[in-house]
Amino acid sequence: MATEQGGMQPDAARLAWRRLEPYHAIIYFAPEARQAYKEIGLKGYWMGYFASRSAPLGQVPASVVTATFFNFHPSMVGRALPDAWRFASPEQVLEARYASADEALRRLLGQDIASAAMQEAAIIARRAVEACSVAGRPLFAAYTELPWPSEPHMVLWHAATLLREYRGDGHVVSLLAEGLDGCEAHVTFAGTGIVNREQLQPARGWSDEEWQAAQKRLYARGLLGEDGLLTEEGVAVRQAVEERTDLLALPPWQYLGSERMTRLLELVYPFSERIVEEGGIPIPNPMGLTWP
């Protein structure tokens, strides 16, 4: 069971992720992003995804992106990178990513992007990011080298992105600590019943044979039943992953304290709710995010 850390329960970090994730995740579903990547020469959705999310790392080998993203099949990454850099530089891709995020937020939120609530949320979220250490967080560290946008709605988007990748780096550590590889991470996630195999497997590039092999390994460890659902031991392992992820994601929220964190989430909630209502992200989705 997770214990209180510095006066705050670790699951506060999970609540923060749930509230901020829709605001960040528009970039993966926005037609503006697909069009922007196409215009700079990137070929297809997944080349745009891998190039844009990894661009702060620079022109690193596909193996580095496979390592930092963790749960995608290496060949899926390898079909996009480094080939993407023949068509556009990381700088061009980042420019396209941020411009399309701006366009999507303007479409989804309208005049709310210029509201006092947006300005206040941006200030608090940026302070949360500035409390985070880069130690052991390679993808987050790369994003900290990017300049901050000037407009509040994009400051909030950049902050949400940084906080998301900070949490993601910790999630990789948590999965490794429980002895789970990339495919096994998805099999155990599907085993919770929160998401299903049909959502996860094709979106992460694992073949039926690889998925079944991962199931057999987990079955041999006593973590997965013949029905594909987690056993009691499997539930404990998955719970350990999630609790450690929350614990490792807690520092920025401890820094803000309960009052400022609560205020930020109150401010962000209507923005994220509208994004979901307007179809800015699908529910269900491969991230396992539900709403509200």
C-alpha cells in the first residue's frame, strides 16, 4: 500500500495525470498535427508520432527511442526512425508539433485560451515543472532544453507535456523493477481489464506470436491466468508498478503543495473536459485514460 510522502499521498500524482493528460494528448489525435507533419514530408501517422515525440532527443538511433519509449516494438520504431530525418530536421518537426498543438487548442477551446483561468493555470504548472529533477529522466531532460512558449495556453501545454514525460520516465523504471518487458507491460495492462488487447496490441506493434509468448512467460511466473486476466499475484505486481509510478511522479506536486495543486487541477478540469467532449481525444484509448 502506498504511504504518505511529505504530507501528500502518492495517488495525488495519478489524479494530476488524469486531469492534465487530455490537455497534452490532443497532439496524438489532432488532424492539425497530421497535416503539419505531412506538409514537412513525414510519411504516415507513426513516422509523425515517433519523430515528433522524440525530436527533443535529436537525431538519435531508433534503439534509443525504443529504450526511452519502452513499450513499442523495436521494428515499429525502426520503420519511422531514423528515416524521418531524411525528410525533416528535429527542429522542423518540433516547430510543426507546437504549431499544430496551438491550432488544435484554439479550435477546441476557443476564447478560453485567453482566459484568466488559463493564465493562472499556466503559471502554476510551470512552477511545478521547474521543481523536477532531470536525474534518471532522459526524455523529460531532453524536453527541458526546449524554450518555453510565450502564450499561456501553450505554456500550459508545454508544462503538461513535460510533466507527462517526467511521469513516463518513472513508469519505465517501475516496469523494469517488476521484471516486465515492453510487451509484458501491455499484456499485464490488458490483464487488468481497464483496456483490451485489441486496443493495445496493434497500436504498439506486437505480433500475435509475441503477445502469446509474453502471456506464456507471465503464466509461468504465476501472474496471468488462462483467461488472460491477472492472478492475485499479477494484480499485486501491477499495483506495485502503478504505486511506484505515482511515487516517482510526486515531487512536482509536493513542491506545489496541496493548495496550489488543487487549484491547478480545478483550473485545468474545464479545459480537459471540453477537449474530451469535443472529441479531442478518444475514450477509450491506448493510454488507458478514462474520464472524468
